[in-house]
Amino acid sequence: MAASDDLSDAENWTGGFYELILILDPADDARLDRAVSALWRAADVRECRTGAGLVEVSPGADAFAVDGHLRGTLTLPCGERVVCGSYTTRYEGIDSLELYLPLGALARVDGRVGGFPFDDRSGVESLSWRAALDRWLADIAVTMYADVPFARAIIGFEVDEDADTSYTARLIPGTNGMEYHPATT
């Protein structure tokens, strides 16, 4: 059986990405560097590798210089280990940082993932596995927020800031810290 935490197995990286995007707003090199380290620490990511040769690096903003992505492994709430990755973008003066879980690896550890988001179980039924994953990713973000505050977070399949909010979970600033708004479809 194929291992869902094998960084060199191309099948683990297929199917698109389920992701946590942190909007760090505004751009700040030092904060971005702290955010990368804080995110990997909060998610308890093991290893930090980059490039085709999976060269070991320390998690931080400079590590993205090789190929734009960092790769590692983490343990899901179900206890299974999977590959994960991270990248950052800077657009119009706003930094964002992403932690992503490839659907190829997720499907190897949870059969409910199936052909998400393109099969007939990808609507409300997919919340049977997505809700717990969303909450766990939100908890990672809240843990990270204590070290490096951010403007908001979005969780879901290949999401962007303009995504339909019913398909995404969101964290936004509230009077008592970050408020969690779960996906509903």
C-alpha cells in the first residue's frame, strides 16, 4: 500500500489542494518570516523540504526561494500522516501564506474524500469529512495567531478571497479573537 506521507510519491500530490490561507496584510518581510515558522510549528509539520531534490531547509520566508513551495508531513486529527505543502504570495502590498493538503494524500487515508470536489458526494455530504478538517485547520490558525496576528483566514478547496463563503470556512477578527465561520455546503 502506498504511503500518504511519502514526499517523493507523485500520486500524493494529485487532485488539487485543500488549504488554509492566512491573509497577513500588509506585506512585511519580517512578519512573513515569523509567520512561516509559526505556521509550521502550529501544524506540527515534520521536515521542511524544497525543490526537486527535496533538499532540507529551515521553515522561513527565505526557504521559498528555491522553487516557491515548502513540503513536509503532518499528522491529521484521525492520526494518519500525510504530505503537506506551503507557499506564499505577495500581491498589491498584501502577504498571504498557505498550508495545503493534497487531495491525493487525503484520499489515501479517508475514502470519503473520493473524487472531491468533482464527484456526486462533493456537496453537503462532503461536510462529513470536511467539517472536522476545517475545524482542525482553523485551530492551527488560531494557535498561530497568538504568535503572528493576521487579518483573516480562509479554508477549503483551492480557495481564494472571492470564493463563495458557503463552500469555505473562515476566520475573521472578532471582539474575543478570531471568530470561526464554518462552511455550510
